[in-house]
Amino acid sequence: MTIFSNLTSMEHEQLVFCHDKSTGLKAIIAIHDTTLGPALGGCRMWNYETEEDAIQDVLRLSRGMTYKAAITGLNLGGGKSVIIGDPSMKSEALFKVFGRFIDSLNGRYITAEDVNMRVEDMEQVATETPYVSGVSSGSGDPSPITALGVYHGIRASVAHRLGKNDLKGLKIAVQGVGNVGTYLCELLHKDGVELFVADINNDRVANAKDKYGAKSASLDSIHKLDLDVFAPCALGAILNDKTIPELNTPIVAGGANNQLLHEEAHSKMLQELGILYAPDYVINAGGLVNVYQELKGYDEVGVRHQAEKIYHTLTSIYKEAAASGTTTILASNKIAEKRLEQARSIKVLGNGLDNQLWYKPNN
Ligand code: NAD
């Protein structure tokens, strides 16, 4: 892999490698685009098989954040970070060092929770830098609002594809019942959905069976079930050459980031099979809305209202995709890119030489 060719093809601004021998910290921060504001995106802790896997993941995730903020109408750029390693290596010192690296970027990147990162971990990061959101003194865990947005996104997808205005009696499979997946099960259960779940963690499956009457499915069969909606809520790249032909559902709509292994090819494959795909970064934007509000002064009612708006954002994307014959994610990308282009083209007005030199003559 050549790093700069990746940065060029995905249009990233900056990739930061962080290392600390004493704590064992190996982290990567990716800043994709800061046109609309500071790059905000969660930190994922994962034991990647190779360093290349970690780089690819952080590049893809950070790009997704740019598009997510743009389509959701937030004034934020896109960024993400990964800490390479197992959650067993968590320590106060490790998170403090990570916080110092974030602080060195002076606000260009703001972090939050993602897979395997908890509010307590972020609070340790926050002892070293103010550029942290999702701490308990602020908006806290974003997962309930992410799940709420996914729930409204599922409603929009069902209305568009199946012509139904409620979810009662529908069969929905949730792959991954961690933070987002479990809150989603709670909402779907209240609506009378027949739930199926799978997770590598048996306790979480047992919890979903106990509380929400879910039936368990094996890890490699959950996506093959006869369903109305398949909701991936674990890790990315679940929609690929192998799994897509095995799907038996008219809708894929879930909270996981980067569900398509290859955005263009695999969104086309879904389209050709008549499967409606809810673009991941649109349907799971509730968490970003939550942390954005934290930066502006938290208002819970406003946050819930914005998460509900995901219903309308997705409906417009579906209509646009149907009208232009393109895939839903490509239609969504186009809308997001238009907002970014407009922001870039806004003229910068000079404010007096003393205040800001936006052009320095070379003499
Ligand atoms: P989490 O770590 O709490 O949950 C992930 C769950 O997936 C865990 O229970 C894990 O055991 C399970 N899992 C891992 N591999 C699996 C596999 N192969 N099959 C089935 N289950 C598997 O993380 P989360 O915060 O719930 O996030 C889930 C997804 O949603 C991630 O892709 C994340 O990037 C995305 N997301 C989360 C938020 C948020 O607010 N937390 C916001 C936007 C997007």
C-alpha cells in the first residue's frame, strides 16, 4: 500500500501516526476534510490483523464522517481515529497519552466513542485535551440516539420499499447487539417486530432474547434469514461478493459504518437484486448529531428531533436515486458533495490587513 496514493484517491487532508513505547499505544488519526468545520469522529479500539487493515479502516471511516456531517446539515468536518489493540490493554496512561496526541492537533480533530470505547475511557482522554465529546458531563453515550436514528431510518425504508407505515409483525435481524444494536432492539420490540439477533458475545445475545423476545441466529446465517429488514450493527464490509447473493431481504438498513466492502460495486449489486440499501452514514448519523449538540450546548429534545429527521433525509435520497436510476449511496454522496462544493466556493471576505492576511505578497 502506498499511503499517499490512498490519501489522494480518498481525498484526505492528514494522517497522524501516534506511538508511545511505555503504554504500548499505537494509534492513527485520520482527518479527511475540514471544509465544513473541525473533523469530528469516534475512536475505535480494535485488534487489527495488520497495520494496513488499521490504515484502511481509519481512512474509510473518516471519509464517511465527512459525508455524514455534510448530508445531515452539520458544520463539521470528517475524522476518525483507531487505537490498535485489544481492550485488555486499556489503561489510564494509554488514554492520557492518546489525549495528548489529540491535543497536539489543536482542535482540527475532535474525538468521541466508537467500537470498544466507553464513556469512562473518553473521560480519561479528556483529562489531557478539551477536544473530546461524548463524556458524561456532556452528552454521554451517543448510542441511544444513533439507535433512534436507525429506527426512524428503518421506518422510512419500510415505507418506501414495502409501502407500510408501521413495523408491527415485520421480521428484522440485528447483526451485533452491542450498544447500538441493543437500543435498536428495544425500539423495534416496542413496535411489535419479530426480532432475530447474532453476536460473537453470547451474553449480549442472551440479553436480547431475555428482554426483547429475540430469537438467536448463528453468526454466519443471520444475513441469510428470510427477512423484511436486515440491520447490520456490528462491523463494516459485511455487504460483499459472498454475502449479498445470500441475502433474503428487500431492505438492508442498520447502524454499522462502512457496510459495503466496495461502495460502488456492492451498492450496484444490491440495486440489481432489488434490495433497498439505507446508506450507512445517513441512517447512523444520530450519534454525530448528539455529539455536535454537545459542542453547542446540549438540548435533548432538539437532538431527538434531529434524529427523527433521518426519516425525511432518507426518503429524499430514495426518491432521488429512483428518479436518476443510481444507487442510494451514490445519490446520497452527490447531495453531500454538493454541500461541500458550495461551502468551498463561498467567497472569503477580507476583514482588514491587521486582522487577517489571507494573501501574503512574496517580497
Ligand atoms: P459495540 O462494540 O457496542 O457493538 C458491536 C457489537 O458487534 C458487539 O456486541 C460485538 O460483539 C458485535 N460483533 C462484532 N463482530 C461481530 C460479528 N462478526 N457478528 C456479530 N456480532 C459481532 O459498538 P456500537 O457502538 O454498538 O457500534 C456498532 C456499529 O455502529 C459500528 O460499526 C459503529 O461504527 C457504528 N456506529 C456506532 C455509533 C454509536 O453511537 N455507538 C454511531 C454511528 C455508527
